[in-house]
Amino acid sequence: MSQLPSAPTGIPVPHPLVVRTVALEDLADEHSAADLLDLLPSTGAPLAWVRRGDGLVAWGETLRVEVGGADRFADAERAWRGLLAHAIVRDEVQVPGTGPVAFGSFAFDDESPAGGVVVVPSVVVGRRSGKTWLTTITTGARLGAAPRLSNVIRARVAPTDPGAVVYEDADAADWMGVVSRGIAAVRAGDVEKVVLARDVHARTEHPVDVRWALERLADAYESCWTFSVDGLVGATPELLVRSEKGLVTSRVLAGTIRRTGDDHADLARAAILAHSSKDLEEHEYAVQSVAGALEPFCSSTNVPDVPFVLHLPNVLHLASDVTGVLASTDGAHPSSLALAAALHPTAAVCGTPTVAARELIRSIEGMDRARYAGPVGWFGADGDGEWGIALRSAHIDPEDPRRVRLFAGCGIVAASDPAAELAESEAKLEPMRHALGRDVDRG
């Protein structure tokens, strides 16, 4: 494995990337995310981006780029472009996600020591619309024989559960006090909206097997994007940006209500959410944030007039899908990572106005979010890719995989109530609590 400096001017790799993608007919008819996740080995740090049976899983680490500071996105892209400049590629499938692929995860805040990381895996298996493929990425001087899945996977070892889990939560009253300060700042006119987050620390009996968490998340939250990058694991309902062949999409979520578990009651709650002035106000800030950030890159955009209600197992969200057609310069489009950098942070995870909200977060939140609420996803050689916002997520301590840090955040406006926001944050912690649980009934 080679490691690149944070702002590379040259690529210190003795040989170029050698990338080979071939079709896998034997997996093409499967439709469950678990079928992809089952391929992940029991050792190492698995990489994943899956939703409704499609996506990418990967393992091994051919190259790694670590970045930091305000230029972390640009530095990561420059390193990726440098690697691609001399890559030897044979792609026999030619769909989004084939050929050279890298996974990335970036800190929420420019000042966070968490910075960001781009991982170029050794093996990638992907599936999209009935097509399945295998990509191998190595360093060398020439292409070798076509890879076979049997040559890169081992006999499956079932994921192990983490055993008993003990949660070490900070005083809820303290966080409600932080929320109260945020409400006061909104009412004073310092910001129009601010998003405040909290963390909960967990200690598991056994080291966390990332595959265990991924499979439980993918099963329970199949409409979300289940991800794993460098110890950050989650199932996000919020797509920051998808860029594909000149088209761009961003799913905006803001405005939340907890589900009761009773279908009839939840339909009534969905109607309440759809007409809640507080939640509609919060949602409008988030939508305008995304639309405004995309506009300079697009020849046209479509912003829905009203949101729809997204039903998840734990909560209901107001959601809007903002779409656009990318403007091109000499036939080239901005990359998905460049778009993610321009969009981050949206009002859905920071607030409005952005600079004032970010400063307020730094002054009152009392913690480093690290890569929570930052962009997480993947991109390919053409720059296209998918980046989510790292929500409904947790970070597994690389030094002690029995230690896990869970996150949740809430949008604060003038009409917010601290107790209600605490309850909402508890609902948003449920996916990762479930991921660490031992109930394996897949119903």
C-alpha cells in the first residue's frame, strides 16, 4: 500500500494503476443488497455503497489519499486525477461504477483534524440494473489475465454480533441547553436556522464486525444508501449529489417526525408533518441551499414546489429531489466530488446563512463532528459518482473496535422546542442502535 501526502504535486507510486473490469454473469440476477455484502471478507476495512440491491462493495487498499483543511476536496480530486493520468484500464462493462473507482469520506468542518480520505480499493464488485461486474485495481506495468471472482474471494465467514452494548450518553439536559442557545440565536436574528448535533458513545462486548452492521442496516433501511468508508458506517437517507452523464440529482431532507409503529397513526403524522409550518420552514431553507449551490454549475434546474413525505422505519421526513442538467465547458462537466464540495455544507446539516451557522455550531455545539454530516460516497474515472451526507451513522474506533461513536442532529428554527429536538435526535440514533443489536430476524 502506498500513502499519498495531503496535497500531492506528484504521485509517489512506482507503477501506474492497473484496472480491469469484467462482467459477472452468475450474480446478475440477484436483487438483494445482502448478496453484495455477503462477498465482503471477514478481515480488513470493508468499503460499501449499496441501496435496494444495487451498488458497490470493495475490499483491500491499493492506494490511500489523506487530506485536510479547507482545500481537502480539491486536494483529493487532484490526487485522483494524478493517479488516473497514467492508469492502464480495460473496462469490458462500461456502466457507472466500472473501471477505476475510489471511495471517500470527508470531515464536516474545515478545521476538523479528521480531514478526509480517499481509498482506492484492490477489489470492487458492483451491480446496477441487472448488470454485475468485478474490478481489480493493482499497481504494475501491464494488464494481466482477466480476473475471476473465485480468485479474489475466500470462503464466507458469517459476521459476528458485537455482543452486549453499553451506551455512555452525555447528560440530555446539557444538550437541550445547547438547543436552547441555538433557538435564542435564531430569535435574535444571528441565524435563520442552525443544525445542532450530539454524539453517544457505545462500548461493545466484542469488536464490531462492520459486515454485521452493514447487513442489518441494508435490510432495515433499504431505501437509504448503506455505506462504509474507513470506519464510518451508516445508512443515509440523504443523497448530497449524484452526477451521471451530465445529469445531477440531490435529495434534500429537512423536517422530521418520529414514527409510532402504527400505520394508521403514522399516516396522520405524515399529514401533520406535511402541513407543519416549523418543518416546512426548515425544509425550505435546505432546498434553497442546495438549489443555490447547484445553479452555477447547471444550464437548467428543477426544484419541486412542495416536498413529499419520505417514510423510513424510524422517522418520517419532508423530502425534495432537486435535479439539473450540468453545463459543460469544452465537453467537460464538473466532477461529482467538485459538486459535493460546492454543496457542502447544506442548510440541512449546517444552517442558514452558512457561514454564520457554522460559526455558531463551533461556538456552542461542544464537539468535533469529525466526518459525521460530511460527504461520503464514491467516484469514478470520469468524475461521475454518488455522494451522500454521512447521517444515521457511527464511527468505529480504529484503535479499539469495541468503541463506537454514534451521531444525530436536528435543525433548529425559532419555533423549535428543546425537548422535542431531543426526542427527534433519539429517533435518528435508532438505525445505528439497531445496527449494533443482536436481533437477526429478517422476517
